[in-house]
Amino acid sequence: MEHAKNVLIIGASACGAKAASRIKRLRPDYRVTILDQGRYISYAACGIPYYLSGKVREFDDLLKTTYGRIRDVGYFKDLKDIDIRTGVRATGIDRASRRVAAVDLATGEPLAFDYEALVLTTGAAPKTPPIPGADLRGVYHLTTLDDAAAVAQEIRDGAGRAAVVVGGGFIGIEAAEALRLRKWDVALVERERQLFPGMLDFEIAALVQEHLYEQMIETEVDAEVRSFAGSDGRVTRVITGRKEYPADIVIVATGLRPNTALAEAAGLERGETGALKVNARLQTNDPAIYAGGDVVENRHIITGRQCYIPLGSTANKHGRVIADNICGRDAEFAGIQGTFICKALEYTAGATGITETQAARLGLDAAAVSVCGFDKAHYYPGSQIVALKLTVETGTRRLLGLQAAGKGDVARRIDVAATAMRLGATVDDVRQLDLAYAPPFSPALDVLITALDVADNVAAGLMRPITAGEAKGLLENGDGALILDVRSDLEFRRQHIDHPRVVNIPLETLPERLGELPREKTILCMCLLGLRGYFAQRILEAAGFPDVRTVEGGLFLWPGKDDLA
């Protein structure tokens, strides 16, 4: 057997703790030491928003194992024989002598640690935009347990006050939810023109934004944050190019940057994203030094390109691969798909693979289709609508991406699509999947299968789709298009698009009322979710109408809710 190695790990969060634990399970004789400059180790950072909201009741719950033991220095030493030195900052790596210089932050004492294998899991730090007033008291990030403790104290001291969240990614959305559930007045500002920029296409993100509005979270997109203003050194307002928001606290959630300074100083290479470059075995350009978690970039399985998408799930997988390789097992990390999911009050939003926007930017020959449907049998109590958007490669029909949002079970559809895409499945492959069905869990044809059937209809030329946004543009900017709403009279009277070129002819009466429609105009068929609109399109085409389209997702995806009466 290979001699017992001396393994040094810098960083005791998800990847570092996972790698250490796996190493000791594979090779109990290896000596494993972890250095971490913080006081908390191996904690559930992704649970912080739910602690703030009160869903997770106790601070220590974020530090506990599944059986209730707190993961502290004693836990790792007693159970796993792993030495963890907290409050110790690594300051340099001497690759020639395989030695790490460090300092005890409490005493200032210089320290040195030798290694045969070194693992860098130094994580990422929050990006801090150059906004005047960012150093005021009451301005927080939300990435560490120290952040969580400070914001929790603010919440306890000031229920019902005002908060502003800067950043509309999933950390910002989760922070906004937590504060709103604590009865704070919340505003969310995002510099891009939509929420979840770079993660969702506009129409899916717009659903989430509309839901936040319904839940009394004011949202400003395409926002220029000019300054944080304060009084007596504490923040009181957030000033954008359009408005001033009162702010007793501010949460800045504008993304993360990898902590690469230590590695760069040692001559380790960064990749094209700015994060550390590693091979499939998660080795840096020094074979004795591994790296994983939020400090490294990953290969995107769908595009084949490098990307930086820091997630706890990925970090844990990295830890296992690193440990296997250190212990002599040949392991590789294949890459990621950008899969994420986010709770936004009563909504869930998620995606896997690439969006239509990303496919276009990459120059891929791809098409997209949006479909809405129920997550359970529509007659089963508690069934909810979810909106799906598929991205499909033209020609190969390979599934490139799925986005989803709604009150229903989004996670199941994202997970099925992520699995299928990981195996290189096509539309036809996934349509034939034998998914679990019973009314409490799914319609007889799952909404994902329905979406793939729609994509098949589009590819075959049977359905001629138009997005709700495109339909809105035609309605507002020209006189050649007419929207045919084929819902029932009662549905129409309850809510409809308030425009003179929107007419209501229920689907059941459409064959006998074709004479009421102008044949020289473009007719856009619409219902609540899209299915009846497609039926109407086929009826009109069979009757010789020359230019008929189906509005994808129907009224559920209509982007201008102010248009509705």
C-alpha cells in the first residue's frame, strides 16, 4: 500500500470538509489538516436565507449533522481524526519545498505547514460594486454565518421597517423573500433588464417579477444604483436613477468572485473566467495541488466551454473527486449544466442547460418553445400551473435546456431534464420516458412531456408559435394582427387583454363563427395556457386562413399584466 500522505487543505467549507472526510474514510492512515481563517466551519451557507426568514429556527441548525451533532473542530477531530485550525490564514505557498506559510489571526504568530498533497478550497467573496456609501453601517452581504448573525439581529430589532436588496439573482431573491416573510417592506433593484440575468430568459423571469409584485415586493430592473445615503454613519436610503428607497438595511447580492490571490501568488493559473484553472482530476497546473468549490471554473457539459457557476452541490462533488485522486483512485469531474432552483415566496424558478438567449449568443442552431400546464392532475386539490421553456438543438433535436417557473412542482421537471441532458437525450428520447404518474403527483402526460410534444409539433410545422412578447408587440405596433381569445365567455369576462383588436370566440363555437374573422389579417390564437389556442390555429388553417399563429403559454405568459382588464 502507498505510504501515508500528509494532506493539507485550505478552506473548511463544503469542498474542503468533504474532501477531508472522504480521504479519512478511504485512507484512515493519511494525516489531514485543514486551515480556515474563519470561526465557523462546514456550515450550510445555502440555508442562511431560511434562517433569516424563520423557516430554520436555530442558528446552530446550520452547523449540525443530520443527527444533530454540531460540526465543530472537536467533531472533526473526535469522529474523523481531522485536525482543523480555525482563525488561521494561509499567506503563501512555496511549491518547491511544499510548504504553506500562515498566520494565527488572534496572536499574529507565524506558522508553517508541510504537505505532500495540497487542496485549495478558498471559496469566493461577494462582489462589491463601487457604490458610494457601501461602507455605511446597515449595508450587508449574505455569504457567511457572521453575515447571517448580523442581519438576524437587525431583523429582531426592527420588524416592519424597510429593506432594499441590490441584485436579482437567486441570493437576492431569497434574501427578499426572507425579509418579506418577516413583515419588512422590501424593494429589490437589479441593474439588468430582468431578474435572474444570464440564468433565465426574459419571459420566464418576468413571471417571477410579477409574483414579487403580487407579494408586495417592489422591483426595479434596469436600475442604476447611484449611492447609498445615510445619517450618522448608518444607511437610510438607496438612490437609483429613477427613485429613492427608504432603507433601514441593505443586502448587496451582486454575485461572487473567486478567491484566487493565494493561488496566483504561487504561480497557479487562472482560467478564462478568472477562476482557477483545473483539469478533469481537479488538479491545478501543479499536479500536487488540487482545487475545488467556488474558487475554480468548470466545463459546461452542454456548451463544452468553461464557466463560473459557484454552487454548494458542485463543491461537494468536487470534494469527493479530489479525495479519490489523492487516495489513488482515478476519478474525473465531468462538468456542470448550470442547474439551479430558487424559492421565491409562493413561486419556484429553476433551469438546467442553456437558455434561448445563451444559445443565440453562442451561435448555436437552436429553437425554443414555451408551454404552460399543471403540475398535478388539474382536478386534484392543490394543482398549480408551471411555465416551461425548452431550448432544442435544430437538426439533432438534442435537448439543450429547460427553464421553469410557477407555484407548482418545478424541481421534478428540472431534475428529469437535467438527467436526460446529461445522457445526451433528444426530444424523442425524453418524450418516451416512463415517468411516475398518479393524480397527486402529475397529469397523465407530465407537463414536461407535453412541452416536448409541442416542440415536436413545432418542428413538424403543425404548430406555428409566436411568443407572448412578440404578440404584444404586433398588437401595439401594427394594425395587421388580431388576437383571437378562444376561452369561454365567463373566462374572458373575468380577465382579458383590454384592446380593440382582441376578440373572444369560444373554441366550442369557433367552427360556426369563422365568418366573423378577417382572412386578410394575421390571427394570433390565445387561451389561458396554449392548448386551446393550438386547436384554434388548426381549425383556422383547415378553413383556409393564410396567417395563423398560436400564442405560446397563452394569457399566463402575457408580459404586460397592466394590459389586462
